Amino acid sequence: KKQPQISVNLQNVFMYLHSIVANAVVLAFKGELTTALHAENLWPILSPYVFPIGLIMATIGIVTSWFLKYLDSIRKTIASALEIFVDALMTWVLFGIPVGFTTVCATFLVS
């Protein structure tokens, strides 16, 4: 029996929805859900440092899912390795965080 084809975008929607629900369940279990949803606790998420990081990480997740669907394993490995270097470079460009010797060593170790 052939499995139906589900679009990558729909899979991403379900993945992010699952993540949101799982985090809400954990917060509710710990009794911190109402505290986490107070306006004064949500405001820092919109800061010029935190919000772009969230967008970048969401974009990385979406691009990774496209890599997993459309590329072979060698290209996936190369793309994953390059992604780490691009992340380090973009944190320097966007946030001014210096890329020092330790950062370079860490990116080589991880990739």
C-alpha cells in the first residue's frame, strides 16, 4: 500500500504545533503556565535580540526539513556542517558577537 505524500510545509506546521503543545504541557505540569503567559514575561521575547534568534532558529528548522526531504545523505551532511559555520558568522554580523578562537574550534568540533 502506497503512503500518501504530505507536503513539507504541513509537516513543519505539525512539528511546530507539537512543540508548542509539549512546552505548554510541561509548563502546566510544573504549575508555571499562567506565570509564563503574563504580559511582563512575554515582552522580553519581542526584544531585538531574542525575537530574531527565534526567527533564525525556526528558519533553520524549516530549511533542515527541506534538506531531509529533497537531498541525499552526502549533501545533507555537508549542509549540516556548513549550517554551523553560517550560524557563527551570522551571529557576528547580526549581533556583533565576536568569532574568536574558541568559536572556530567549537564549530570544527561540532561539524
